[in-house]
Amino acid sequence: MSKSKKYDAISGLEGNSYVFEFINDDDAELKLIGIYKDNKILNPALGEWMKAKESDEALSAYNILKNGTSVEP
């Protein structure tokens, strides 16, 4: 399991810090398994989790962990 750096904010969401946690699945692909908001795990059933998952910050965290650098689409 790997955690991203701390992101200070995500546009449109309340919170002072977000961290994304990934794991390599059976195909060696990174899979998002957790999002921490202000050091507490977010419930994946909440809409806030989906907004954070679809954020630019989540994409940046994924790219940094996968490629070692942030790559914009």
C-alpha cells in the first residue's frame, strides 16, 4: 500500500488536507482503496468520496505513484 503526499485542499470540498491510498491489484495496476480527509478515512458510500476520487488531486497522486511524476492528460 502506498499513500500520496498531503494535498491541502480539493476544489469544491471542505477539508484542510487529503491523502489518497493506493494498492497494486492482481494485475499490478494501482487501485485507489482509501481517501483520508483531515487524517480520518472517508466513507466510500459518501458523495464526497466520489468527488475526491474524480479530482485533479487524485489523478495527480495516481500519476506520481505510478510514474514518479505528475502527468496532465
